[in-house]
Amino acid sequence: MDNEEYLKELLKWVSSDSLLIIDVEGLVRRIYCPFEVICLAEFNDIDIGEKVSVDAYKISLSLKEVYIIKGKAYLIYYFRIIL
């Protein structure tokens, strides 16, 4: 199965407006967009440590997870979710 076929199948079960996480107590929770994250890296329009709102959660064709923030896609590992 190539990436495009995989994404088509995956999108039958997931949504871009929510994300499943494991909280600090080890419980699975669904959080809905918008939710806040803290930036862990420096970007042109986002500073390290800045709190920003995630508008959507997406998966790229290369199967990389991204947050849509201020209309741009950022890899999720540059951010920490605030619960």
C-alpha cells in the first residue's frame, strides 16, 4: 500500500479537528481543535516558548504529522501540548 492509499484509509477513521493523546495519568483522551501548544523551536513568526493555538491536525503525503498554526503547517515535534 503506498502513502496515498494509506492516507485515504486512515482518513476514514481520523479527523483533522481532534487528536488522541495519552495524558499524564496514562489515560487516552481526545482533544479538539483549537488547543494550545508551546513552541520548542524558533520560527520566523513563532518564538521559542510562545503559546500558540492549533487550528487543525493533518498528516502530509509523506506521512508526517503537522499542526496547522496561523495558516501554516509545522511538524508536531516542535511543539508541546498544554493540557
